[in-house]
Amino acid sequence: MVDFFDLYLSEDCPYGDETTELLGIAGKGRLRIMSREHGVAACMDDLADFYRKNGLEVISSLGNGAEFNAHDVIFEAQGDLPALFRLWRVSQTFLSLVCAIASNTRFSVELAHKVNPDLIIATSRKTHPGFRKYELKAVKTGGGQHHRNSLSDSVLLSQNHLSIIEDIGRLRSTRKIEIEPRSMEEAYKYAPLADVLLLDHFSPEELETFVPELRSLNPRLEVAVGGIDLKKVAEYAKFVDIIVTSELYYSKPLDLTAKIRKL
């Protein structure tokens, strides 16, 4: 299995740290990563494992899902100074990304649950290449779920599939069958056949009338909606079971800083 942290480090320090080597920095030191804003910790255990693998001692690390405030130290490690300088930027950038995803996921889930406690916020498989493992983990840490991890773990008849095949016929699968209709007419047509209907780009006003009619055709039907602005999640939460989004993967990175000192 690919060690993603080794890949990240090989991108940032492929042959050596020219600055640290030029200055002749040696000995032992301590690194602290601190936040300048409120957030939710994610993938802290993964980062800690990476540090230990590189011979460094992890002094403190917040638990995944823990909330932190401005000026809080969220991760601290010590050991070989050149190693700390090599891992510093990769670590800070990594945490700024995954903690932002966890933070925004938690905010979206809490906002939705004020209206519909059973609603699921689920993220798509439109992750950044090489970062899926941690993006998905950050979503779960924030209280969200995964709509699809990959092509291998679910059945989704997309609009492109429906454009290719003439008639889907009778479908049987051990997985839930999800269908993404291209129109309201297709939604009515496929509602009796699907476990989940994924409706894209419908307004809350349309869903208020539309969804009860679909459920009357199939009482066990779950309705998902995609292609919406998460700022409007509460408006949609009244009418659907699942909100599918990729927006959380593009959360603005948290403002973190790091300090290194000699021991």
C-alpha cells in the first residue's frame, strides 16, 4: 500500500533541505503547530504515526473530533531538528486541509440537524487525487458520511448511464440501487425501481411538492439532492433524506502556524 505521507514528503523534500543543511542546523528541537482560529481536529493519529516513523517523539496531539480555539496548540513533537524542519511544512499544510474539512462538515451537519435530525450529509467521490483517504476520514470525523467511496462499493445509474442504455429493465443487486434521473418525468418512472433517487438542481419549492409524490410511488424510497450551496442546507433538509456534496473537500484551509525551537 502507498504511504501517502512519504509521497507528500518526497514532493516537498526530494533530495534534501538546502537551507537547513547550509546553516548546519543540528541537535534536538521541539515543533508546535497552533491554530489562529476555531476548528475541529482530524487525522491527528495519522500525522502522529508519520512522526514516530521518522524517529520523532509526539508530545501531544488532539484527538480526532476535538474542537480547538485560536492560540491552542493542536500538535507537538520533538527530536532531531533537521527532521522537524523537513516535516514541518507538510504537517502544517496537511492539518490545515483536513481540519477545515472536519470543521465545515460539523457545521453543516449541525445546521441540517436543527431542521431534520435524521438527514445525512454525504460527500461524493470527487476527492483530490492522492488525498481521498484523509478527506473521507475528515468528513466522518466531522459527522458526515460518504455517498460513494469508489466505483467498486455502490451502484449509481447516472444521467450518463441513462443516456447510453435504452431500458434499464428489472435490476437486482446486493447493493442499494441509486438512480439519477434527468427530468421529473424520469424521476416518476424510476421511483418504483430505486432504493435512492438522486435529484440534482431542484429548488426547495419544487422538492416540497415533488418528493411526497415520489414517496407515494415507493414508500421505502430515500431521496437525495445534490448540486446545492451548503449555506442553504437548512432549506433542503426539510424535504430530503440525504444531501450529497463535494463542496466540503474545497473548504478554505484553516489558518495554522508552526514554531520550532532548539532544546
